[in-house]
Amino acid sequence: METLEFTIYPDGRVVEQVTGISGASCAEVTAAIEEKLGIVLNQEKTSEFYQQTQENSATTTAQVQSYRQW
């Protein structure tokens, strides 16, 4: 499951933590939010960033075909 968690401190700092998204696609997911929040001071990449993404198109296709049989 993909999650975005935000911690907002009294001084206005916002810490964003992304989980459940592997590879660099997390940057695509958070780009618009970070643009609205303001200047990004620091980014720390988690181990999920360095994981290779898996293609799910074959699984999706198989599921669609099984639903058509109903």
C-alpha cells in the first residue's frame, strides 16, 4: 500500500515520508505537493528508492480476462 505521511512542526517545517513506492517514482508522486509546500531543504532516500520496480501489466491483464468470463 502506498502512503504519504506528513509531520507539521510548530515552526512550520513539514516532514514528508513516502512508503510503499519503489524506485524513483516517489519523486513523481510528491512533486506537486512539494511545489505547493515550498522550498525542499533536505531529501533522504530510503531503501525502497533503490528497489527495482516490478511490472504489473501481466497481472492486470490476467485479472481483466478472468472477469470477462463471468
